[in-house]
Amino acid sequence: MKLRDKLRIGGAIVKSKITGRPRPFFVQYALSHRCDGRCSYCNCFEQGGDELTLAQHLQVLREFAALGAVRIKLLGGEPLLYPHVAHVVEEIRSLGMRSAMTTNGHFVESKLDVVKQLDERIISIDGREEAHNAQRGAGSWRKVMRAIEICSAEQLDFFLTAVVTSKSIGEIDWLIELARKHRVMVNFQLPQHNSHVYGSQARQWLPSPESAHAVLRQIIAAKAAGAPVLFTANSYRHTLEWPDFFLERTADPQAQSSSCMAGRYFVHMEPNGDLYPCILQMGDFVPKNVICAGVQSAWEHTRHHGCQDCYNTWLTENRAIFDLHPAVLLNFWRNYLAPNNSGAQQSCRPLAERFKVS
């Protein structure tokens, strides 16, 4: 990302906080539930349901841009299976927003023309072949490794993302070395188990409390030692200190406001246009639909929720960005907004030669 764009995004966040005028800066934008993957901790492919038409997507994106959105992250299912994904990406970019995508990597080679048009790519990989295939399906590891090799050879900006389950807690060092090899960053997440989104089977993939604490300490130590870990140690410490991983979040159903930034500065949209403060509130929060109510009305409605906190490291990091936490803002500047993976390059330098981010 060019320096002027980094300054534009960073300045807009600071201005929004100072003036007290929220903007839906980051939009998690689910295109479809279609997915060729069969991840053991996810039932997305079974959900089906309505999808917006291409014309509706183009209108919704224009409305988000008018409200000040700066980053649209396309999700699924597998977003590359959405038939009009190329047109969606083109529209995001034409509106001056950053286009990002989370993908299982299976179609990166066959749809490389679309992948190249993205500003950011987030590729899901859970570890070495045995561990990854055990969680994501036989044969999937070779496909995702091919996707990583292609993106690296094309010098595209991408991150790695890994779900750390009871079966893959031993994959942290290997994933860090994979990220280091390709000069990118990697983020780690404990499984989410909102039954409305991930199904009743997701909970069984949670590591034991002892194992979860051990692996979180391992990640925190690796970050402190300069490993290319995307999130800050602060956010992982928050997850480490969570009292019970069987409780995803804390909420007050009667509350109409929350200190959480979800709904004010970042939101999640489902393939049918229902807009939520974040994906963890699906099943509890009653959304408005961006087509029926309009994007602005649906977004303003997402502010009125009673969620107080959660153990999701990514959501904790997002919250801290919009709380203007200094260490998290610096990490955001150096790693999330880094052009051509330069954040990963810097993080791989010896600790004494770089500015330490806690």
C-alpha cells in the first residue's frame, strides 16, 4: 500500500474517533455459503439460503463506500465460487475501497485473474499435510500449498490464517516457518463455536484449557521474538486470560449499547444481505437487511447490541485499533497495511534491529 493511502486510512480512523462520528471502516462481506471444503469445525456449506444478485451487490457496495467504508473483505463459504466475484472485486476497487478475500486456496490457480485484482488475500492453512487434511478434508493441503506458492511467486500481498484446534496445536512453529519462508504474516485463532454459524460439532475441536493456554503462550513468545505473527501480543494475552473458552462472549441482552467497536466501526454481512455487528452475534442479534432497509439504516441498527467482550483474537485486535491503542495501531500500520509483505520482512529481522511491538 502506498504511503498516502496508509495516511488516508490511518487519518480517517483517528478523525472518526476524535469527532465521535462512526464509520463502517471494515466490512466482512460474505458472498455465498457455497464451499467445496468440508472443514470439521464448520457447517457453512450446509446452510444455503438466498444470495444477493450482482446488481444488488453493486448497489450495496456503493452505499458502503458512501458511508466511508475503506476495506471490504470477501468471505464465504468459498468466495471464489461466487459466479460474479470478478465484477464484485472490480466494483470494490472502482469505488476506492481495498478489496480483501479469505480463501481456502483451492481455486487460486484457476481464477488467478481475479486473485491478482485483490489488494489482500488471506489464505487458510492449519498446518502440515496430515494436520491440515484431518481438519479440512483429504487432498486440500496440496491445493492450498499450491495457492501459497503461486501468490508468493507472483509477489502478491497475502496473509496466512490458521485455526488452532485440539488436533493442530503442534503446528505453530511449522506455520511460522512457512510464513517466514514466503515473507508473509500468519494469524492464529482458536475455533469459534457459535452453533448458528459453525454447527454443533465445532465445540469439540476446542483445545483443552491447558493446551490452549500453552499454545497461546507459545504464540505470544514467538511474537515477542520477532516471528511474523500478524496480531499483537496484547490481543493474544486477552484470549489467554479468557476464563472459559466454552463461553465465546459475554453479553447483556438488555443493554442497548456496548464498549465494543463492532457495529460502529466494523460489521459483518451475510450472503442474503442481513447485517450484523459481528459474526459471533448471529443467532442472537436481530438484523436489518441492507436491501430491505438500506445500508445506512441496517448499519445504524448494528450499533444497538449488548455484547461486551469475546475471546476472538481478531475481533479483540479490531477493537483495539478503533480504541486507538498505540501498540496495536503500530502493528496495524506495519503489518496489515504493509505493501508487498514488507511487514513480514521487517518482523523477520533480528529483534535488536527493529522497533519492538508488544
